[in-house]
Amino acid sequence: MHRTVIASLCLCGLLGPGCTFISRDLYESRRDELDQDGDGVVYADDCDDDDPSVYPGALEIPYDGVDSDCNGQDLIDADGDGFPGITAEAYAALGSDVPYPEPLVGKPLDCADDPAEIPTAASIHPDPTHAIETYYDAIDGDCQGDNDFDFDGDGFMPDVVVLEGVTRPTAEVFQEYVQAWHADVDSMVAPPGHPAPVVGDCDDLDIDVHPENTIPDVFYDGVDRDCDHRNDYDQDGDCFMPPEAAAGYAAYVKRTYGNQPVPFCVDPDRPFEDCLDAPDPSIRTVPDGGPVDPATVHPDTATYPLLDEAYDGVDADCGADNDFDGDHDGFMPDDLPYDPSPDTLDDLVQAYAATWGYEDLAADWTVTGDCDDARADTYPGALEVLGDGLDQDCAGTPDTAAWGFGDGTTDFDWTRPTNPEVARIGDTLLVLVGAETGQIPGQQTEFGVALPFAAATARNGSAPQPSPPYWKTTSDNLHMQQVLDVAVRDNPVDEDGDGVPDPSLTVAYSTDNVVTGFTHLTVNSLRLQSTTGLLSPVGGTSDFVSDAYATTGLDVRLDPSGNVFALACADGWLHMTFSITPPPVRGTVQGDPADTCFFHDLVDTGPPEQAPLTVCAGGACEAYVATDEPALDGPAAVGGSWVFGDADGDWISLIDDAGEATVREIGGADERVFVGETVRYLDVAYDPPNLYVAGVVDGVGGPEVKLAYGPPGALVEQDLAFDDPSVVGEVPAAVAVYADADRVAVAVTALTGRTLEDSVGWVFLGPP
């Protein structure tokens, strides 16, 4: 469509330089060739040759009533989504002669039609079904002018939204949205009593969930109906949930909070172990019968510590343990801190178990007698600890305990037991003793037995484990004498080839051959087989002299490589056997009497072998060196007048002819023990920093057993009342002591002279 041209024309473009006025006829004949507006398009092709901004291909400006690109219509749908950016009425008011597109007549107005302003405008247009709306993006995607932050339409919005990866307060973004989209806040759904939508919706997918909900909140259904941000699975709010909550809790958090942190506390270690999460009128405290606040009942953890008050019938720490056993050591006190009448303690325990669902456990909650129910290490039969002044075993005798004499059902019977020895192999403590006869498991005649005790459970007079191993078995001809000694190998080797060292010990003892009259010095071994976990005897060596003698002293030692040195002495005899490489070196010296004898300062010398030893007789001691010839180099005078001597590790225990006792570290100074007492027998053990010395001393009523312990130079003495109730007239004869980091063991043999009425006893204590 072209516009009317005025009557007088200047055809500058047609007639050359200057301007010449021509007639209408000439103009009409030549005008299709003219470009009157200078836009580069001639009249014939230009729909408005008077306007240089209008020509084919020109930039179309939406909604201005001008067909700028000469396509026959104005741009009414700029983003091409089928919805106009101006209404037909508003367009007609422009007075344009360009018609309003027929397909757009009656269509609702597009709220975002210009891609230059909103790049995604093509995806934004009126849609009363809300199908194209994306909530929480701050865009009125369906052009409804409603709230983009209230999906469920209850008038409440979530507290925060995430825009372009940034979490922002919804209230702030909502105001920007209203301004940007000219949204009518007054037309939006608002909660009753509110002029506009408000924040606080914790689940914008459910119209029945919002902060002002009048529907009661139901715990454990996974819905925080009133948006109070309490954990729906933690009714009492103590940061713990019942076990059955574990299945639904994760889904609840994901639905309500998404990837945002939860606004309530949850224990990080034991969140689903709450044993009382809601008020229960059937659970009452004792003795007052008061209600129990479930918030005060939950597991005791580092994050949320809680004290379980004993004896109130409430399992406050959810420990599934006996509330009437305050220290949870398996023993209840005889008396409660209140009068439970008319109930008994058993009534309270059974009621507590039924209330908390612990009936299956309550069968073991029957033992009373705890003398200090606030200490888990104090109960009948507990390990008595030396030096603390406490009565751990509730026997009324602090720092000492009752002795053991049997297997828990009957006392063992013995005839002529030897001195005892105590040793440890692996996790087993052993009390070793030989006897002429005995009534113990696997009763034998002329046997040597190692009574085994699990080190972790050896307490006071514990019963030994069944089936003890024997390191000497029955022999009709060989009768055991009264002295034995034991040495444990410090560097065990892998004997059975399973890659694990097999601890072992060596036992030395003397026997008389009643047929030939020979005296034998015998060395046997007892080994812990790592493949089976069993202790088994290992054959040893036996050397003999042609004349019978009664051994007065005996010693067995191992050098650092585990080579055995055994020594026996008597009135007129010194009998030894030792070896680094077979065959063993054996030596017998007939001569002066000997009361005691022992090796010391053994080192790996290699052949020719040398073994320093001391022999004492009649209150005088002499030093010798045994060699591999065999022969003895010496004697040399040794200070002291000892009638008893024994070497244990690097310590020697000695008794002189006046009954005074001394201990010394080899190469060190003497230390008197049991001063003022007449000492009959002595043994020593050293576990740094403590030294332990056990002795049999003459008391007012006869021989007594004593123990001295503590750092060398500062020993404390303790009476160990030895009394086997099944034996009449027993006299403690010999004692042994062993010590390590968690046990001190003392063993005693006592004699009566009556058949099967001698005694062997033991006690296990805790180190100071």
C-alpha cells in the first residue's frame, strides 16, 4: 500500500543534478522507479516509500501498528507462541490501518512476549491448567498472575528457595517476583487473617500442611502437619528415635527438607535406639510412683550424655540392663537405699523387666551380695587388688582373698605334694605341682600336673580349667622327691610349623628308682600347640647317679637361646645336666653336703660351655663354674651364710641359717624381707616397677603365708590367710609367686602327714 503524493514534484533522482519541477504525467509514468524515502527500496517494491524505516526486510517493531517489513501485518506475537503481546482493543486504539491478525483475535494476552527482554518468552504464555508452570523459579510461566511460591495453594510459602544454585529467603524473592511480573498480590491466596501469602510452609506439596494447621499433628506418620519443625519421628524431642522409625525417617527428611540440613537434633551415633519416645502412663518410677518424662530416657552417648539413676525402675540410658544393679557388674546389693515394702527386691526386678520388655534377660538378674554397687570392680568373687585398701570381692578382707583348692565342686586331695611353681604360657596361668598321689581330674599316682587357669578370668580362688596336662605320668618304679623347678622360654619358636610360635616351659625334678636305687635328675617340657590351643607334654632327658639321695635344692634355668641348665644338690651330691648342642653335658660331683644350689648369669657362650652356679651348705656358700668337660671349676668363697637359695629370672631369694630372708637382683645389693620373722621358704617375682616376695614364716599359731610387694626398697607386707577347710592340721610348707601386668598369683603346698590330706592352694590378685 502506498501513500498519496503531492501535486508538484521535483524529480531530482530522474533528471540529474539540481532539481527540476516536472509535470504529474511524467511523474506518474516514472514513479515505480523512484525511491522517494531513500531507504534503498524503489516505490514499486516499498509498501511505504515515504518512510525510510519501512521496507521489505526492515526490523519489525511489535505492537506499533506499522507493517515495517512490508509483510502485510504488524508483529503482534513476538515470541511466536500463539499468544498476542497486545490486545485487539489496545491495538485498534493505535488507529493503524494494519489489521489485527485473525488467529490472535480472542486469545488472552501473553505476559512475556518479547524474547529480547525474556529469552525464554516462547515457553511463557497463558495456561489456566498450570501445566507449563515451574514453581519456585520466580517466573510467572503460565501468565496467571498467581503465586509462584505456593504450589499447594494454601497461602503459605516455604522459608527459602534455590535460584541459580543460591539459597535465598522466599519473602525477599517473592517481592522481586511481584514487581517483575506485576502480580496482583491482593488476588493471591492468603491464609485466614493475613492480607498476603506468608512464609513458613514446610511441605508445599500438601495443602493440609502449613504453620496454622488446625488438624492435630500425628507423630511417626512422616508428616510435620503444623510445620513446627520438630522431628516427626522423635516425639519427646530428645534427639533419639525408636528403632521402628529407621524405615520412614529418611523418606520424611527428603520430602520435607530435600537436601537442606534438618532443623532438629539427631544423635550421630545411635539415633534409632530410643527405648521410650512417648509418654506412657504405665511406666512409673519407684518407690514414689511418679510419671516418667520420655525426654529423660535415651541412649547415653558422647554427644548426648545421660545419667541412669539406679533403683528407680527406669532404664534411662536404654542399656537393656538391670536397673537394680547400679554398677552393672551382675550383682545387686542386699539393701536398697529406700524401703521397697511391701515389695521385695525380686518383685521390683520382675516388674521392671516386664515394663521394659526385658523378661528374657531377667533370668540372670538374681544374684545379690554386692557390697559396693557403685563400683563395677567390686562384687562377690571380684579380683582383689593389692594395696588399694578396698574389699573388691566383698569378703570383708581388703587386699587379700579366699584361696582355691579344687574345681569348684570338691577340693582336690594330695599326698606329699612338692613345692608349687607358677608360670604363664600364652593366655594361660599354670600352677605346677608334683605329688605321690592325688584325687583330681585324671587322678594318677606319682604324677606332675599343671593346673590351667585362663589369665583373663583368674580371680582369687578360681577353679582351674578341666583336663589339666601332665608333665610326668605314672611310674611304679620312679617316686618323685619333694623339690621341682620351672623355667619359661622367653623366645618361643614355631615347633609345629604353622607360622605361630609355640610357648613352652621346662620342668626339672628328681625321682628315686625304688628298684635300682638310682636317683634321676629329669627335665621335661610342656608346650602350647598353637594349631590346637592345647598344652601337651614333650619328652625330655633323664640323668642318674648310682646312689640314692634326697634332693635339698634344685634349679632349672634357660639361657637366652633356650638351652636347658638343670641342677640338683643334696648331702654329698651335686648333680647337673645341661647342653647347647646334643649330647647333653652331664656332671656329678660327690663331696660336701649342700643345702641349696642355683645357676646365675647364664649367657650364650657356645662350646666350651660354662655355667656359673652357687652351692651353699651349713651356712657357707661357694661359687663354681660348670664346664663341658664335665667338671667344676672352683670353689671360691661367696659372702653370706645361706641355707636356702633360689634364682628366678634376674632375682635371687635367700634364707640364712638364722631364718632371715634376703632378696637381691643378680649383681645388686641385698634387701631384707619379712624382717623380724623366721622364714622357712621364699620365692620372688619381678614385674617392673614392682617386686613380689612370697614367704612361709613362723607365726604365733604356726607357719603363715605372707606377701611383700612394691618397688624394690619400699616393699609393703600383706598376710595371706591360707586355710583349706577340708584339711585338718595343715602346715604351709612351700610357696611360689608369679606376677605380670594384670595378675599376681601365689600358690602354696601344705603338709599334714596323713594320706590324701595334704593340700595345694592358689590365689590370684590384681597388681597394685
